[in-house]
Amino acid sequence: MLERLTALASGSLTYRRVAHFLYRLAFTIGVSIIGYGSLPSVAVSEEQVRLGLPVNCKMGLDCFVQQMPDIDPGQATLDPLCGQATYQGHTGWDIRLRALSDIARDIPVISVADGTVSRVRDGIPDQIFDAANDRHDLHDMACGNGIIIDHQGGLSSQYCHLKTGSLAVRSGMFVRKGERIGSIGSSGVAEFPHVHLSVRQDGKLVEPLTGKALRSESPVCGDLSGSLFDAASRRALVQAPVTILDVGLANAPPELGNLVRSGGPPLATGGGNSTIAWVWAINVDQGSRFRIKLVGPGETTLIDHATTELPRRKANYLAYAGRKVGVKAGTYLLSVEITDGEKRITSNIRSFTVSE
């Protein structure tokens, strides 16, 4: 049950170098243990090898693409959609939940294609990775709880960071495309709850959205003509990765680190000394601006604030604006938009009912 899986870079936002080092170490150990190609390599039809998403959730509502594979072979970074939603050496697709508490919802991780389970590992606790305290305990378990499935045609898929105790398969089982194999968790080297999907062809890493060998000497982005994903999955994955994860109204500024651990702060109550409107977003590009507008009872505008341009890209970002006056009981409308200085990239509108 505890066979070592080939460990993968975790999707770390703050400690990327640590995660990349752990991946290299674990990969060296794991590749000598795990064999690939247990299914014979045979010619299969176009339809049979089309991959689905590794999750059963509403993309952009319940789950979100945080990071993609890094297809650049050098020191630069490049994601398969020609953007920067990746980090140096990252090998797969990270589809996340908002906060650690969300893993209690048991969001299903599903098989991307028909195949036979070749390796599983369970029993690693869910947590938010802390480089200072966890690096030694997890040095050969960066993937956390994980599964490897062998498919026809020499393809294999690997799923990392599953919720502890959620694995629904065992080695040797045959699974169908779309069948539940576990739940999204935060085990191993994971700074946010997510599943990390990586794909191999004849044991070598490939980028499944483009179908190209990963970190090829001539990386190709934006060309999906050779994609391994089915049409519906491609449509879900090609959406712009910049996403507003949450917005809120509070009596005090939230802390970015606490959002992924416990979610947003409590809703503001009447009688406080200040009013804070906040927005939590991911994959925000350099030069982006936030506009935060809060309208109170009687359609009175209480906050209307535009930030300056971001000096650099932010994989994980918190913006807020406030006033040194508390809110009164009533209904408030908070609207947030992210622009590139000229056009709107994404937006969110939410109403809140404040009580005394």
C-alpha cells in the first residue's frame, strides 16, 4: 500500500525551489522502483486515447487551474497556453480548491481514461506545506497520497496530493474513464488543496494539452492540434487562468496566508470601527489593476478604489480597500473587477446582509 510513487513538483507558490528540489530527489528514488509499460503498447483509435479532466467539479466555480506544466527546457518558464501560469520545472496540471477546509466536501478525483491501477499510496496527512518544518518528513513523499494508472498505447497518468483515506482503488484494479479514484486533498508538498496530474508516454513526461514531449528543445505553446484531451476538457482548460477565488466584507483586513488555511474572515457586523472590502485572486499578470467598489443601503457608494498596476505577476494575491467607519445593518453590494489597464479581464459581484 505504501509503495513509493514517482514524486512530482507540488504546485508550491512560496517555496517553489524547495518543492523542485524535493521533486528531483524523489523522482530519482521513485523511477528506480516504479516500472512503466505494464500494458503492451498497441495501436488504439483516436477516440480511445482522448483524456478527460482528472476532477469532477465545476471548473471556475468549485475548482480552479492554479498551475500548468513548464514547457520551457531552460531557465525561463512558459506554460502550454503561452503564458506564465507555471514555475520552473513544474511537470503537471494543478487543479485546486480554495481552502484546506474545502477538502471536507470530497471533490472527486477521477481517472482521465480507461486503464489499470499500477501503484497507490495513502496515509499521508493533509496539511499546508511548511518548508521550515516539513521538508525532512516529506523528502521522498512530495506527491503525497497518489495513484498511477496505466492506459493503452503506452500512456500513464499520475495523480498527487489526494485526500488521506479517500483512495477508492487498489493496485491491479481496472477503472473506466471518469470513474472516481479518490478526492482532492492537500497531502505531501502542497501549499494549497489540489490534485496534480502528470502524463507519460512510454515512461516519458508529456504535456497533455499540446501532446508534446515536456521541456522539448523546441517548445510549442498554443498549438492544440495534437492534444491528448477530449474536446470538452480542452475547452475547460484553455480558459484564462486569472481567477477571483473569493471576495468579502470584513471589519479588519484579512491575511493572505490565512485564506488558504481557513478561508475568508467573518462577515462584517454593525458597530465596528472600520469596513474592509477584499478580493483574493490567482494568476494575476503584471500590469493588472483591481477596482473595488462597495455600495451600501440607499445605493450609497462607500468605497470606490482602483489599485496601481502590479509591478510583477502574482500567482496568489490579496487586495483590499477600506474606510475607518463601521457598517450599519443592511444589504451591501460589492463589485470587483480586474483589468489590464484598458479592458476587463474578470469580475465578481456579491451581496452581503450585515446584522447588528
